[in-house]
Amino acid sequence: MGDEFEPKILGFTCNWCTYAGADLAGTSRIQYPPNIRIIRVMCSGRMDPMFVIKALTNGADGVFLGGCHPGDCHYTKGNYYARRRINALREILKAFGLDERVRLRWISASEGPQFAEEVTKMVEDVKKLGPNPYKEETL
Amino acid sequence: MTVCVIGGGISGIMAALALSRRGTETVLIESGETLGGHMAEIADCISGLEPKLIEVEADPLIEVITGVTVEKIDGSRGNFTLTLSGGRTINASSIILATGYTPFDPSVWSRYHLEHPNVYTSLEFERVISLSSPTGGRLPDGIRRIGFIQCIGSRDPRANPLCSSVCCMYTANEIKTLKARNPDVEVYVFFMDIRVAGRDERTIDKLKREGVTYIRSRVPEVITDDGKLTVRYEDTGAGELKSLDLDAVVLAIGLLPSGSTRKLAELAGLELTEEGYIKVSDGVRTSVDGIYACGCVAAPVRISDAVVQAEAAASLASEDGSPPPEMPELIEPEGEPAIGLIIFTDNGTLGSYIDLEKVREAALAIDGVIQVKEVPSLSGLEAEIASLVKDGSNRIVVAGLSHRKHEEMVRDVVERAGLNRYLVEIANIREHAAWVHPPDEATRKSIDLIRMAIAKVREVSPLKVELLPVTRRALVIGGGVAGMRASLEIASHGIGVYLIEREEKLGGMLGESNEIVADLIKQVESNELIQVMTGAEIDRIEGYIGNFSCTIRDEKLEAGAIVIATGAKRFEPAGLYSYGDDPKVITQAELTRRLETGIDAGTVAMIQCVGSRDGERGCSRVCCIEAVSNALAIKEKNPDTEVFILHKDIRTYGIYEKLYRDARSKGVIFLRFDEDKPPKYENGIVTVFDTLLGDEIQIRPDLLVLSTGLDVADRMQKINELLGTDLPTDKFYAEVKGESHLRLNPVDFEIDGTFIAGAIKLPKMVDEVIAEGIAAGGRVCSLLQQEAIPREGAVALVDEEICSGCGICVQICPFGAIELVQSLVEERVTYGWPITEIKEVAHVTKLCRGCGTCASLCPSSAIRHQFFEDVGILSQLELI
């Protein structure tokens, strides 16, 4: 691998859709970069902006959030709250130049390839952005 | 007593699980080597099927026997003896047949050239587009244009005169998957009629908008010339013979009765239909008492309908089972977390993906880990976890399983080992690491995932699983066929029912003049356990699973579960086709009533899809069958009456295709009009542009019959009001949810403890409604037979001290599970004495399902999502 920058991506996925999508990517043996670590929550509605900020200040180079497609939420509408919240957070992150490091995607249980694809894309994009500039300062 | 389920496809699996839920011991027999049936062959269906397979495997009440066939069936209800091919015999009180279907083999016909490498059957094509194919679902090079031919081995008197019901939609699903993995491919579909309803109809509309060409055609034929593929067909729109060059062809093969079904029917002496399906009444009862049928053995059905039948068959077959075994006294974890780690090696295969020795070493070095054990199979989990707990572990981490697929099972095992079921966490090092990354990196990631799981499990505390008391009574809303049948099913298991009907009489949409309805009314009214309330409008429903309370006028009814069977209303065609002004214009329902006494008309014209499939409302499914059977009734009484049916598609699904064929042979004339050119009715003359003829036709009918669709708007509105749901009112429930959500729990409604059946879900024929009523009733029974209902432990909890009573959580909770209450709170102030005061705080009710949305939205951080607490999540993400 050499000295190439390998970003650390923290993932939050809901239990019902995106987590299962990642499972399907696994069952189908679709290879994707190993940079992501997933924390499972029950619903994307549980994704607290505080988690995202903590992750970024803790040294994550990117945060990937995954939930059910609109209208398909296991809990009816948690994903709508997630979307609203993350959009608001993004506005704030813009001020710090961190908004591109946070990504919210809808991936269903049957979308294994999409999961692998999105993670691959995210890793590539964060590689281009370089390391998270706030990593050191907060230590 | 044991129930024997024959056939290990999805119907058999779901029947076995439904039986076990009710405490009935079950033997599941499968002739193949593995369970799963045809569902396992469908691209990516595995994500739905796999959890069920795991459930069956881990279920102590289900014995699975594979690789055997049934050779002999003796005895009768209550005492059957089945002799298996190995010689073993099984005693069973009832038998459920779920032997599925055999896909039609098109190689018997040379006209489709199945020998050509690029001609696939739809099942073969599932493998081509499956992610687990060698190309990951990408088509072989050189395939840019692909054609799907519908009705291969269906609606064809030479092979199978019936409609297979499922092919229109499975083709659409295949195209969806195909396009997702091969966006540039051109797709053509050769079809006669599109037969889908609900959300599926929108899926097909979307495919059309995205450029899939649907060609209405007849007798397509595949021609191979020097390896090139051409489809020649009669374009019924243009009325001419055409041909289209393609690179590949997919044959949408139909579903035929399976060979084993016939053999079993002979062994058990069951009656068959002329097509070779098992003859059933009530959707699932065979001609022999004590033997039931579910899935495709009685007619081709979709998975959700097969599961309805499986639930219904299980309910009829089950006798009240024994209560679940007593749980051991739980150990209170004391002192520091002592973590026992299990690595599930998947029969040793995990070791070929990651370096297990390294993982083990790294895990042992983590603070708090006291033991690491490897377990090769799921069945070994029980003993290993028990021994870990015995040796002093008070927290467990299982690496190598998936939260989504295994969590509940693992929690059960942990509980049986004497530890609180929430003191375990999973590290998914198989699906999320070993299988998707190169060995070195996968090993590193696995160690990280285990670290994260350990960090979390250190922070979790035992959660109390509250046992909710159960009111052993059910509330059934709606006195139509579905509601009455559900009530009878519940009562037959000794549970009381309140049956509420808004109208003055029972009978619902079909009305008491219908024979089946009249019989149901008689049974319901004479059943002591069913308390019927007619002319009763429900004012309010409160409570939660096991403990609902329903207010009607001044009366309060307590019930443990609710069945919603409010049915649908006929669409009122006021103003359309002069309905209401011209006495010659009537609705199909009115015609049905008039036919009881006979009609006097030389010419009858029927217009389909009035108030359905109009852009707003979807297909009502029953109107085509109703129209065709009324047309047949007219012809039967007076063969000289001219009957015209003006339609968009003729949707006589499954066995009802027979009616369509009969109607055509008896001279009923079918004229197809285009969606954008509906027929007109002026001065007593119907004018229609017939697409087959390509010209206008005028008819002067003595009766113009409007086949009106069904409408649920007022019913949905009422349900939303009573249960606090937020469902769109212009759609049937199944249209809102879609097959993918309903497939494996087809009668479950939004709120725990509530179930849905009948036309409010989706319009259906009476037999299907009856099966659905039984299924919903069965689900109620398995719920209410419990002495108490264990409630999800990982729910929200309010810290009343911090709560400011702002009420934001009350508004956002998707289940209306939070309310503001006055509470006596001991509050500390920064200086001075602790004071106690009454203040308004949020209170989480038993409706909470544990999504955690409120916890992340609370401005005061006063709500904790137990098991997913901030501290646990933060300790995981700190490891990054």
C-alpha cells in the first residue's frame, strides 16, 4: 500500500435496510475497500449529529450514513428525520469545510452492489480530499 | 400432537414457523437436500429467506428431515401415520401439504429454441442477473437487446390453460434488477395482458417510462438463423406480423402442479382439479379432513398469498400447544465486565478468509476479555455460550454472525444460558469483513470490529424485558367475509371476540344474499364466544399490544389484539356514462343482484375499469372476474343475448382464466380500448375504438354495465383516526406497503398486535379473503394464547430529572408512543437542598418500538435509547 493515504470512514447504518444491504454485499462476495467500520443502529432516525461531529473530531476522515429509502422506513418515518437533521448539520459543517466528508445514502436490503459501490465511491472521494484537517487539533 | 408439513419451500417453512409459534411440535419434510425451494433460486431473494432458514434451524419445536419422500399416508384427522422413504414413520394429528410447483419446461416445444445459448427460462435468467453469478449480474458480452416472452406454458390449452398469476410481475422484477446491473440494455416484453395490481402496477408504469418497450402481441415465436435470434409475433395493436432481432430471449415460464403433489394426493386420497391442482375450500382445506394445502399446490400464487395460506393452514392444523419452557433464573452481572468471545467459524471456512489465530491473539489482549472460543456451527452455540457463562463471563460477544440475521436467536441462546438477553453484542466479521476484503485487510478489520463490539458490550446494562399482561379477547372491526371468518377462527381456539360492524347488518360488501355470507352470518350469530355489535361506530382506540381498549358510545371494550377488516366501498360512478340519469346504465354489482331474478336484454355492454386504473386509483382485481362470470351467467340463461366486454386488459388471474376461456367460447365479445381512448356513451349508443380492429365500433345496448372499482378512502381515514397511523387514503394497504414488505408477514398491520385482512388490504376473490381471515385470526390466537407478551427491552427511557417537558419527542414519535404527563420529580438544584416538585415530563408508553429517533432529537438529551445509548455508540466510534 505504501504511503498512500488510507482514509478512515465511520459508517452508521440502520438495522433493516443498509445493514442488510452490507450483509448482501458480503453474501454475494462483492469486494470493496476495507476503510469503513460500521456501527449499527436500529433506525437512521437514531443518527445524532453529535455522533457525526464526534467521529470527525475523533479522527474519522469521513462519515457514511445509510438508511431505508424514503417511504420504506421500518419505523415509518425515521429516515425523513435523519435526512432533515443531516442536511441541517451539513450547513454547519460547510463553515469548517467538512461537509463533503459526510454522506447520507438510501440503500435497501436488496441493494448489496449499491452498498459496495457507494462505499467505494466515498473512499475514493475522501482520498482526494485528503486527511481530515481537524484530526490533530482536537487531540 | 405433532403436525407434519410436507415441502420445505417458503410455504412449508412459514407454516412450520407459524405452528411452532403456537407451541405445536412440527416435523418439516423436504425431498431435496436443503430447505428454501424455488425462492432460493430467485435473484437476491436470499436476503428475505435466510433469516427464516436460520429461525427454522434454531427452533427447538421444529424437526427438519431432508432428502426423504413420503411413501405412505394412513389414518385420519388426529391420527395420521406417514411412512418415509427411509422407513421411518411419523405420527401426526394434521398434515400440511406445501409441495409447491414445477416450472414449465419449454424445451418440449421447438419453437422457442431453448437449446440456443442466449435463450433462457426465467429461472435460468435469475441466475444470470444474480449478484452471485460469476459476472455479478452483468450480462455476457454482446447482449444489448433482450426480449421477454410472457405466458410460456400458461394460458395455453396445450400446456396449461390457467394463468400462472406471478409471471407478469416476476418479469418486471427481473427487468428492474437487469437494468440496475446493465443500464444500457434495451428491453422488450411480449405480452397478452398485464396482470398485476397494487404497487406492482406503478413498477411497470415506471419501467415503461424508463424505456422498456411492452408489445401487446400474440403467439410470438423464436427464430434462430446462423445463431442470430429473431422473435416473430403478431402485433395486436398494429394488427400485423412483425419481427424483431434480439441478442437474447427470456421465456417467462408458468407454474404447473408438481409431480410430488399428484403422488401425495393419491397417497392421501385427495381430490384434484382437472388441471392437477389440489382441490380446496376456504383457500386451504383439502377434501380430506385434517389435511391442508398451502402455496402453489392449489393454484399458482405469489409469495405473500402463499404465506397467508401457510398461516391459515397452520391455524387450522394447530391444536392449542403447550406453554413455552420455563426460563432459568437470570444471573445479575456483578463487578467489572468479564467478556467471553465466541468466534463462529462457519464450519471452519472463515479461516480461509482471515487469520483466525491473529484475531484470537488480538482479542485476548483486549481489556476485559477472559475467554475466546471457536464454534463451527450454529447448533454448537448453545453449549459454548452456556459454558462461557458458567466459567464466569458476564458479557458475551459473538463474532462471525450478523445482527440482522442472528441477533434475536443469539439473545435467546444467551437468555437460556442464564444471562440477560441484552448482555451480548455481535461483531459481523464475516459479511462485513472476511467475505468482502483481501485476507490481511479483512483480518485487521475483523479485529477492529471485535474491539468495537467489546467497547459497546462493556457499556450495556441488563435490560428488563417487561412482560405485558394479555387480555384474552379479540376485537374484529368489520362484519364482512374477512371479519366474520377471522372471528370464527379466533373463537374456534376458545378466545372471545367482539365483532364490530358499522352497518345495521352483518355481510359487508357482498351482502347477506350471498350464500357464503349467509352461512358465515349463521355461524357467527350462533357462536357463543362471538359478541356481535352492529350499527356500532368506534369512537376511540387506546392501548397497546395485549391491552387495547376500544370505546363505542359509552361502552368500553377490552381486547388483546385487533383485526382490521373494514373492507372497501364500491366506487360511485355518479355522472359517468349517464349513470343515475339513464335507467339503462347500471353497475356490475347491481347486475349481479338482478341476475338472481333474471334480466331482459338483447344486448349487454360492460365497461371495465370505471373508477379504477384511472391514474389515481389502482386496479381493483376483482372486476374483470366479476364481469366475465356475470357475462357467462347471462349467456347460460339466454345464449342469444349479445354480451360485449370493453376492457383495458382482461385480468382473470390464476384459475379464473378458465372463466375467460369459457366466456369466449360461449360467444362473449371482448373489445380492448386504449387507456387514453375510453369508450363514450351518447344517445344510447356506446362508441369504442377497438385496438384489435383498429376502428371504431358502435353498440346500442339494452343494458350498459359499469364495472366499478373499489374505494377505501373513508375506511383508511377512520383507521388513521383510530390508530394514529398516517396512511394515504387513496390506496389499499397492500398498495402502500408493496409486496416486498408484506411478503413474509402478509396480515400484520402497522402497530404491534393489530392485523389486517380482506379488501382494505387489497381486493380479492372470496376464497382468498376467507384464507386471509383465517390467517389473521390465527395470528391473533398465537398472540393471545401467550400468558404474557415479552416486550422489546431496547426502548426509549426518559430521565425525568433532565426532561424539560418541551414535547418535541411527542410530535416526532412515529408510533405516538410518547405523552406528556405530570410527574413527581425529585430535582436537585445547584445550591440549596434537593427539592421535589410536580412537573410536566415526557413519558414513553408501551407503544415504543425502539427506533431511537427521539433519543437523538431530544434537545436536553433527556431520552436514552437503551442498548443504543450515546455512551455505547461513542465508545465504539472513539476506536476509529
